[in-house]
Amino acid sequence: MTDAPWDGDAVSLVEAFRSGERTPLEELDATLAAIDASDINAFSHLDSDAARKAAANVDVTQPFGGVPIGIKELDHVHGWPATEASVPLKDEIAQFDSTKVARLREAGAIPVGLTTASEFGGVNLTYTRLNGATKNPWNREHTPGGSSGGSAAAVAGGLITLATGGDGGGSIRIPAGFTGLPGLKATYGRIPKGPEMVMASLTAVSGCLSRSVRDIARFFDVANGFDHRDPYSLPRVDGWEAGLGTLRDALRGKKAVIALDLGSAFVDDEVAAAVDIAARALAEDAGLELVDVPVKTPELSYEWALSGLSEIVMRLGDRYPDCAADLTPEIGFGMQVVGEMYNIEARARIEAQRVRMNETMAAIFDEVDFVFASTNPNVAFGVKGPLPDVVNGVNVGPGNNGALTIPSNIFGNPSMQIPAGLVRGLPVGLQVLGRHHEEPLLLELAQMVEQARPWPLTAPR
């Protein structure tokens, strides 16, 4: 009998199933028991019966054959709650599997339940009226971030090896950075959305929270590729996992700039020092040429938020404004702002700022192949917030919290969060921004760090 869930990565768990060291049913029972005993509040819904039925019949020769996985609360699983982590939608039930969930099932993964998220994915803090606060397994007084906070907490907390995530403003990279995990925000469209894909601001991408670079690569092998329900999805690319370790020579001589604050954010001094050390070590290991080019991205947190909040108006429909009191304060305030300020002139300003960001980012990548930045401006903050608005004694406003990650969501380029050690006992991360469609190079860089300076696969128990 297996007493505890697997403490390695998903790929090694599949290998254990294939060798007979472990069975999917044993692993599932250990996973469910650990979730039940956990105090980090990483799951909002479990479907034990369906998971046991799947585990009893799974083909372990599949890429994720037998692996219990968490599904982010904002994803759809047929017959499961479709709440968007919001009280007004607490009785909604999903009518279909999302495309990536369907592909994961086909690859042998076993969804066990929904991992908690911030309401509508709108805040980098996983604390809602519907589910309460999700805790960071490194320190339960701190948040795992958001919006994929439950996925990050579950993976780093030793409950599961893999969970889905989404990143519309940093929602994979931010919680991965706060919990010591690798996390890839891919080129826009790499993994299709839908069914019922919402066009909206075209910033959100799908991905995963995992413990290893090879898990990320295998996830993308399974989930990427065009689907006609998402007309903006990209053609399929094969060989993500097989390509790991083959691009070391291709990296040598490429150019990188270290711009820890991207020229627009404020980064905690201790965090900046740790990330700078990690960036320089990686540049040396990879044979990159560090260059000095200007990096100053526009600060567009307000425009990003205003644009994204229009999706929430659509999702709530005629429930709003009567449901306003049931929304978390940040979402409720944002909805009020949308009602007062979102008009054709505001939309025009948002699009003008979006063009400005795209041109700024394009000019940077005319000069370099990679930008090294901090993933987060701070270490993880309090489990119930508020969002930090003071850095190094300077009043910076709450928008500072997403200023390092939002640029890649607007521009649509890939960015990789790589664990970079601890500050004040909490994980911090190095973010590597790359050119569109060059995720394999980012994974190669991350694997170099993973091999040279291995990070803990889970938080200390």
C-alpha cells in the first residue's frame, strides 16, 4: 500500500507505473487521502468515483497514463462545477470538457478535481468568497499567488505531480514563482481554447504547473495543436520532450539583456539581488552574450485589467449588478470601474496602448534573443492579501504586482519562470522572455538550471 503521493515528477511516476513499482489505483488513493488531510485548501471539488473508475482501466503506456492531475477551477470538465471561483456562478455545471482536458484524458491523465483559483482569474491572489484562502505550502501565512494558485499549491505541496493552469497576466508564472516551480507561458495560441472560445482581449494562454521541465514539455506534446473551435490556435508542433537537451549549441552566442524590472516595475532589493545572480549564472552556463540595450516596457496594468473585466460582464450576464455584493472586493471594484469608464473612447486608448507595448517589445527583440527579468517584484505576500503597494519604501500601487508578467501576455511571446532560490525563506524566480514560437529555447535554458542547480520538487514538509 502506498502511504503518500509520489514525490517526484509526473514523468517518473509514469515510469513507476510501467515498471510495476506503483499502480495507478494505489497512487490515486494516496493522492485523495493526502488532499483530504491537507490544510492548504488547494482543491474546491473532487470526483473520487470517476477518478477511481478511470484509474482501474487506464493504459499506462500513454504519455500520462495513470497520473492523477488537478484541473484549474476556471477550466471546464463535463459534469463538474463551472463556477469561475465566483459565488454568483456557484450552481453552474460544465457541459463539456475543454479541449486540453479532453487531450489530457486521451493521454491517460486522470482528473481528480478542481484546483482553486482567483475569481475569474482576475487577481494574483487565490482568496475568494466561494472557497476562502489557499495557502502557500512553503509558508501557510503566505499566498501561493494567482490565478492558478490552487494548482501551484497542490503541486508544490506534494498532493499531485501536475495540474492545469492558465496565464492571462502572469497566472502561471506568478504562482510558480511564489511556490518554487518552473512555469511556461507559451506563445499565444499554442494550446487551443474552447469549446465556446471567448475572443476578448487575446491575452490568456493555457499551460500547466509541474515540478520539472520535462513534465512541461510532455504536457505541451499532449495539449498543443490547432483546433477549429479556436481560430487563433497554432498548428501542432511535435518533439517538445524529445528535443530537450539538443539545443545547447544553438544557445551559445545568443544575446540576452538583464532587465530585472523591465524598466517599469519596482522590484524588492533582496529579490533583485537573488534573481540577478541566477541570471548571470545561467548566461554563463549557456554561453549567452550579455548586452546592454534599453528596456522600458509601458506600465499597462490598468488597461489590461479594464479590458479583461469586460469578459466578466459577459460571464455574469443579467446576474450583474444584483450580484455585486457577492464578488470579491477587487473584482467588485473593477466591475464598478468598467461600468463607469468603459466606453468607445476607453477602448480606443486601450488599443493604442496595446500597440505601444507591441512596438516596444518588438524593438527589444530586434536587439536580443532573451530578456532576463524577475518573475515577481516581491516574495509571496499575505494569504488574504492585500496586494503589496510599497516596495523598498516606495509607494508603487497594487498594479506593480503584475507589471513584470503582463507585457508578454499583451505581446503574446513566450516567457519561462525558473526557480532562483529563496529570499526570506520563500521562493523567488527568474523570468526569461523569448521570441514568439521559441519555447524550446526557453525550456532548454530552464533544464540547464534544473540540472546545474536543482530546485526542490516540493516544499519542505
